[in-house]
Amino acid sequence: MFDFTGKTALLTGAGRGIGRAIALGLAKGGANLILCDINEEALKATGAEAAAYGVRVKTVCLDVADEPAVRAAVAAAIAEFGRVQILINNAGIYPPRNFLESTSADWKRMIDINILGTMYASHAVLPNMLENGYGRIVNIGSVAGHYGLSWFVDYSMTKGAVIAFTRALAKAVTPKGVTVNCVSPGSIDVTGDEHMTEFSFVGRSGTPEECANVVLFLASDEASYVSGQEYLVDGCRRLM
């Protein structure tokens, strides 16, 4: 377990799946949390689980595509906790249909959440991190963005942008004490039905906790010499 005692972490998409696993891992390590999600019921459930570890937890129901709401959440977090040392950009959505059946409204919604949501939160929290000379930003990408998947064409584009954003931002802020990295999951079983086991040489889907463990490492002091990197958590992927 990584030690986050005295740290404050802001996490988007915290309600379910990988986001929930990250939130609980941070709480176990002693981090105070600002948890954000568009699903208020799931968010409150994760918040209650995290608070059981004895840390301070603030939940904020918001859509990461709403820039003023994101900036307000960051400002409130800084006002309450003084600093935000860790930002996990986890919120994201999949395409509702394949590319040729999708619409420009579908693309815009994915761009707003997957790309701009990541940029809004990063842009809002960076001044505080830079002022204090310390920060950890971890973005959640996808194997779709790394390889390009034919059945996730538009999603692949948005996650590819997140990966490129990670590398470029790291070059801009790492000299000032802020590391920026990306974790790209493959087939992660967030529903408990162990689906798509054929996609990895490990022979099973990954768990949210297995993905969260890599995120927690990158958010920790142990990863102080790691920045601008993308980590694939895909069980050695079979298909591209």
C-alpha cells in the first residue's frame, strides 16, 4: 500500500469501476479526497466507503464537460484543503454505436468529456501544484487510444488525444515538480461478469483494482522519477 498521508487528491469518474477502486486505494493510503462523478448515487456510495478509512471526503456531483463546474470544484477543494497534490482524470464515456452509425453529436459529447474534461481539470489544478512545486497528474487513457480499434474509431481518437496530452503536458510541467502520466486499461471487468477474456494472453479480464494499483503507484512519491509515460494495463493484449 502506498502512503498518501497528508495528501489531497481530486478524482473524476469516482463513482464506479476503476474510479471507485482508485478512490478506495487513495483512502486506504490516507489521502483526503475530492470525489467527482455525474452519477450522484454511485458517488455518494463510493464517498461513504472511502470515508470509512478515516480520511476527509468531499463529494461533488458534476459533469466534467461543464468547465465552470470543474473549476468551481477545484477552487472549493483548495479552499477547504489548502492544496491539491494529486489529480486523477478518470471520467470518460464510450461511443453509443459504431463510427458509421454515429453522429456529430455523439463525437462532440465524447470530445467534451474524454478530452476537454481532462484538460479542464488539469488546467484548473495546475496553478496550485506549480505554486507549491509538487503535483501528480494521472490521466486514464485506453488501449483504444494506443493501438486504434476498428470498433471504437471515435473513442480511439479521443483517448489517443489524452495520451498525447499527457506526454506534452509532462514536458511543460515536470521541470517545475509536477509529474504527468497515463494509464491505458485494456479489458477490465467492472461488472463482475468476466467478459472478453479472449483479448489478453493472461486469459482473463483485469480487475478495477489491478488497474488502480498502477494509478496509485504513479500518484505516489515512489514514482518521482516517472513522467510523460503511458502504462498499458491489458494483460498482454492479443488483438489490436
